[in-house]
Amino acid sequence: MNQSSDLDAPLNENIEEAIQYAKKYLEDVLSFFGLNTDVYGTTEDKEVIELDIPSTHLNGFLIGQRGDTLRSLQYLVSTALKNQNYAHTRVNVDVAGYKKQHNERVAKQAEEWFAEVRDKSQPKDLQPMNASDRRVIHKAAEEYGLTTESVGEGRDRHIVIKPAAEK
């Protein structure tokens, strides 16, 4: 059986093409639920494809409990990009600004933890959280001049916030 493999094909490095493919793919998935809407696709850092679904009557359904459906949509789009040999496969799907608001709440809570670490000069272990929330805290900690480290595995993975190293 002599079958050429897509694994041998070069990766498509064009992020604009990846964004267009991801946008169309997600619009097609949404149409299966009877939702014909335009998805907005961008990238801020040339690494993660940001897909935004505007507010509709299906917001709650598309977000799911604690964002589970959003994460599933991200996985679907990411897998489709990988299957089409796109180099850019990291995807962030948001519905009506839900994730943006959630990330702002996480960053606001993190400010309290940062102040505690700075005041006490002691490391602080946070509760386990998903990768997206950890990423928000890592970014916010940089702005405060603190260091962070993710430790643990799987569902127990969490952040340790540490005071800035003495120079």
C-alpha cells in the first residue's frame, strides 16, 4: 500500500490563511446549530488565532458550563488546522466577550495575590486552574515585577507566585 502522507507535506506558515480557514471552519460548525453568523478572526501576537463570535441567542449554549463548550470549539478548530498542515494551530474562541471578561476578573483577583506576595515577601501557591487562567496570571505577574511558575501535573497544575529575585 503506497499512500502519500500529509505528514510529509510542508507546513503552511501563512497566518492569514490559517485565520481565514479557522474562521470559515467555525462558521460552518455554528451553522450546524442553526446559527448563521460572521466570526471575526485576528491575531495579536502572530501565534494565537483569536476567533470572536458576536452575541446571539445561543451565547449560553456556545459558552457552556464554565466555558467547557468554548474549549471544545477551540479544540475542534485547532485539530482542523493541524489536519490541514497549518503551522499556526493555537486558537482562542470567545463568545460575546465572555473570555475577555473572565480574564479581566482573573487578573483583578491576581492583583490581590500579587500584593500579598509583595507585602509578605513569601511565595504563594494558588489553587489548581486551567491553562488559560494560568497564562493570564503569568502575564499579569510580569507587569508587577513578580515571578511565577506552574507546578504539578494535569488537574493539579497550579501557579506559585514568588517575590522578585533580589538584584
